[in-house]
Amino acid sequence: MEPTPEPVCPIYHHHDHNHSLSNKDIPVNTITRPTTADSPSSSTPSRYENQKRRDWNTFCQYLGSHRPPIPLAACTSMHVFDFLRYQDQFGKTKVHHQACPFFGLPNPPAPCPCPLRQAWGSLDALLGRLRAAYEENGGDPGANPFGAKGLRVYLKEVRDYQAKARGVSYEKKRKRPKEKGPSP
């Protein structure tokens, strides 16, 4: 009898079959979530929790699709970079090349062949959800590959390039100081 292979990554189950990768080769663990009295509806996960679960399952399937499969314990920020590049093909944001005549125009007057990419904000949110899911699934917070400094630098570069390419400013909005009452 062959030993059971160690799971690549624990998979959440919530009857979601809309994955872009097949999970037929990935050993599956069932994760049970503790319910708390604080949660608004412990029987229905929030949109955020559902998206986090889908993202986690997709990432685990991505790791499992490698030959040989990559165990979660061996996952590094380089695997996360590769995953982000893989996800880029599913983006819906037009990002013009520097040679495109519409580079830097927020509303181009005609179509162009430039690619659709993931918007930097979507990548940022994806990394945040995966970072949380990694720790919820037993990953060491001190070794979380989704929190690597190189990924933050990469996101900033993506944001800056997309801002130039699309002619859109991503400057942080500053909070207005609270108005004080009339001085005595």
C-alpha cells in the first residue's frame, strides 16, 4: 500500500466549482471553521470570506498544478509572483504599452491591441486575502510569503506604471483635518 501524499495545501469546501484550474490531482483536506457568536451570520460566510476561500483554493490548485506539486510549506514569494503573473491574464483593465499612441490617455478615442491586465488594486486586495488565508490555514505569520517586502515593491511598481499608462492618478486622498469649533 502506498503512503498517502501530504496535501499540497488545505482546500476550503463550500460547494464552489468555478475554478479555472482542475483540482483532480490535489489531495484535499476539509477545513472546519469555528463559529462565533460575534459573527453576523455564522451559517452564511460574508462576500469577503467567500472570495478569500475562492482565492485560496485557486492558489492551492496553482501550487498543485506544478510538476512536481509544490507543498505549502515550500511556497516562497517567488511562487506568489508567478501566481500574480498567471492571474494577470484574467484582468479587465486596459494597460497601454509605452509605444501605444494612447499611452497616458485616460479615455482613448479608439480601440488598440494593448493587453487587459489585473488592476493594481485588485492585486493588492488579492494579496491581502491570501495573506489572511495563509495564516488561517496554519501558516507561520513570520514566514508568510504573501507579506514579502518584494511583493509590496512589485505592487507599487505596477500601480505607478498603470497610472502612467492609463493617465490616472493613484495619489492617496488625504483626510481633511477635523474642523474645530470657533476659538474663544
